[in-house]
Amino acid sequence: MSRPHLFVDVSAHGFGHLAQVAPVLNALTERLPALRLTIRSGLPTAKLQARIAAAFTHLIGSSDFGYVMHDAVSLDLPATALAYRRQHADWPAQVGRDARVIAGLRPDLVFSDVAYLPLAAAAQVGIPSVAMCSLNWADLFAHFFAGENWAAEIHGQMLAAYHSVECFLRLTPGMAMPELRRLRSIAPVAALGNDCREALRRQVGCATGERLVLIAFGGVSKALPIADWPPLAGVRWLIPQDWQLAHPSVVSFEGLGRPFTDLLASVDAVLTKPGYGTFAEAACNGAPVLYLRRSDWPEQDALIDWLNCHARCREISEADLLAGCLYAALEALWRQPARPAPRPSGAEEAAAALLPWLVVGDA
């Protein structure tokens, strides 16, 4: 009996797309242990393995770039426009090259979050495809570039690729996506961590009453001038290792050797930007959220509205963040009453949606 084969394309625009895909693949491989996974992504293999429980073949490469970023909250729109114009300068050839790759792999289904090139390529060779995300690049492209005289053809090619799917699984929370066909809304997708707060506090060396705040702006960095901040008594910061900051009030969270979701389930707050992965996982793991708005990011209003309904959260300004004026915001955040954590049942819903194309013979 042949093994079912799923080709998965995971955007490397930050870590949020992997945070969406991994719980779905974990749920799917529990149902189909024989499933063969081929994953294409520009993310490091170790990053994929940390989230995806099943074995997979990793094709290193990115079929989308999302947006060119100055940092985690601000876009480089001129560079992004140039990148899109280059990518679509010979779009039929791009699609043809990817179609040959996919045809050679012979998957039963293509699953994308949320690149549109593999969707167009799959349609060209007659392989069914499913997309899933809280956003799509066509809507974001129209938001920023619809007024440009060169944009209409590119936008049409993007939409045609998204329209070729069997269905587009729109995650909650997410953009409305009114232009997309075959849209199917599903519940939140988020990995749940283990509460290890006592062990974590011992590992970090927390004093009695000291609070742990995780700073996590995702896969696109935003280093903060913590060394210049005024002392914040009773707060210890867990920061990314690549900041390379030696300071008595900070600890690198990667060096702790704990899964990111275990940290979210165990800290007193997370400081982040509006992004699906961290917002959904923080809410579902009961972590209070202090967030900095992104600069003109169309997805964020849906994420913020949902978070306000399902978690303790509070917005801060960039001026206060850069100056380290966070004590009042954190105290106000911790005074908010706890809310019931949402159930992330979307992974099971998405896995069930993919099954019809992957059940082979009597499997």
C-alpha cells in the first residue's frame, strides 16, 4: 500500500506561519502515522523539528518573502514593491519551475501557509491544494499597492493562485478575506505548553515575588535598549539570545532549553507585537500580553480585537517601550481579571479538512 504524501510550504516570514502549521501536522500525523511529509521552508531545520513531532524531509528554500521588514513592527515598502515586481516579472516561468518540482515529488496534496506560488504550480500539474492562514498576501498587497499602475496584474496573479485551492482555511482570529473563494473559517490553532513556572523560576534564580516577562517579537527581530532602561524592581526579562546582552535583569530564553510554549505557560507576561502565533499561543496558554502595535499592518486589528476578548492584554507606545517606562502598564495588566483560555480546536478541524486527499486505499 502506498503511503500518502503531503507537500507543505511554510512561509519563513517570521515564526508565526510555523506556529500555525505545526499543530495541524501534529494532529494529522496522529491520525495518519504513515503520512509522508515533505516540508519546504526557509526556516532552519531545527526550528521546524522543535515544533513538528513527526519525521519529515526538509527542502530548504522560500517560495514567498511576505514583506521586507526594517524590524518586527515596521515595513520597508519600497523594497517590498521591488521584490514583488521582480518575482512577477516572468510569472509563468516561475510557476512552471515550481510545477516541475512539485510534479517530481508527486504529493497527494499541497498545503501552503501562505505562499501562493505552490498553489499556482499545483494547479498547473493537476494536484489539489489547500491554503491556511490568518492572512493572505493578495489582500496585504492590495492594501499597500493597489493604487500603483503596475499592481493590477500582480494582484490578479496572486488571486488566481489563491482561487485555485480546494479550500482556504481561514484561522480565527484573522482577516475577513472577502475576495477569496472557497473560504472556510476554523477555530484558533495554537500549541499548548506545560506549566513549569516553579522549575523555571528556580532555573533563572528568581527572588521571592520577582516576576518573569518574556520578550518575544517573533522571527523578525526588534532589539530593545534594555541596558538603558531605568531599573524595574521585581521584574526579570527573558530575552532572545541574539541580543547578546549581559545585564543582571535579563536571561536568554533559548539558553533555558525549554519549548517556547512551556515558557508562555509559565511566565507572568509576554511583551510582543500583534502576530498570530504569539497572540494565539499566549491567549490559549493564559499568558498576559503587553503589545506594541505594528506600523500599518492590516491583520493586526482582527488580532487585537480577539485578544481583548480572550486574554489579559494592554497596549504600550513605542516611546514608553524604548524608554523602558513599563511599570505602570505591567501593573495595570496584572490587575486585570483572568479570563478562560480559548480552546485551540482549529488544528483538529484543519487536519480533518486535509484527510480526504490523504486517505489512500484502506488507510
